[in-house]
Amino acid sequence: MSDVNDGHRERLRRKFIEHGLDKFTDEEIVELLLTFGTPRRDCKQMARQIMARFGSLRSALEAESGELMEISGVGPNNAFGIKFIHHITRKFLRERMMGAPYLQSSDEALEYLDHAMKSVDHEVFKVIYLNAGSEIINEETIAVGTAVEVPVSPRQIVERAVKHGAASVVLAHNHPGGEGEPSAEDKSFTRETAFVCGMMGMKLLDHLIVSPRGNYSFSAEGELAEYEREFARFYAKFDK
């Protein structure tokens, strides 16, 4: 039986070497991951059960180790391997966007935020900091909240931006299990933050809402531009 398993594993590895993941099913990806922690056993049934339990590759990778080990045959080594790969991916996505101009790497930034925030069951608030050349210099989580809200203030954002020497910022928070559309509170908070940033000589480039049902960008929807026009009219009153 081991010869059969070895042959099947070798076919999967050769398939990856020749085609990457393009021709892999999610089940085959999980199966290949399991082989690293299961040297001499057939992993096909385990992979099938994992996919049946969690429904997608993403959900399987984001499952807790204890949940994975509830699957028959999945042991600590298998669970560790799956979680390790998941965290390597997040680290890679974060480092890939660092030092890149935001306008040219916004897709990479959103891909990282998707990976880091979309499956979280509570609200998380992140800030991406950019220098005067709009290059990403750092990123951090500045607040963690409940399933429906996260405590953060415009002042807190500006203070952290000053500490990082940022000239502009991109905000991001998630809506766990909800829609990507901003609430009235999200809009009010974004407007106030844009105003405070402007007063401090900084720029709010975007506020992104990450959701399982789609993402939302205040910049892409034109709302930040409208706030800026509003502030320009406000400042013009004092220049007369």
C-alpha cells in the first residue's frame, strides 16, 4: 500500500512542479499539505473529510487546530502544518506590500487585509502608514473590538501616524459576517478622521471595509473626495 501512496504523492508533487496550483482542486491542495505531516499514510480520505467539514480551502486553513484534529486521522503534525502554511502566507502578503507605492500596490494591500481580516469573528481596526512618496512604511492593528464594534478615535489614529512618521494613512476594519456597506457611524467616523488628518497636514487616502460579502472603499466610491471638497469650502471661509 505504501508504494501506491508514494506513487500518488509523487504524481501530486510532479503536477505542482509542472503546473503550479492552477490544475489542483482544493481537496488536492489539502491532501498535499497533509502528506508533509503524514509520511506513510493515505491522505486522500482525510482531505476529503476536511473539505466536507469546512467547505472551502480558505475555511480549512483558517480552522482552529482543535477543529482540524476532530477529523479522523488528522493529528497534531497535520494541524501544525496547515496552520504554519496559513501564517506564512499572511507574513508573505504583508511583506510584499511593504515599501511599495500604495497607488501601484493597492491590490496587494487589499489581498493582505482580506487574508488577515475577512474570517475574524470580531471587529479589528488596522492602519497602513505611508511616507511622503505614498510608499507603505508600516501597518498595525490599533484596536480590537466585539462582533459589532471596535473602539478607536481619529485622535488615536493621528497620534500613531505621527509616531510612525507617516504623511498619509489608509484605514481598514472588518464587518464580521455582515455586509461591506458602511454604517452611518462608519461614514461619520471617516469624515471626522479625514478632517483631523487634514488639520495635522496628513492625508486620509482611503478607508476600507472588509466583509465576507464584499469589500467597500470610501475612496473608490467618491466619498473621501466629497469630504475634501467640503473641507476646502470650510477653509475658504477663513481665507477671505
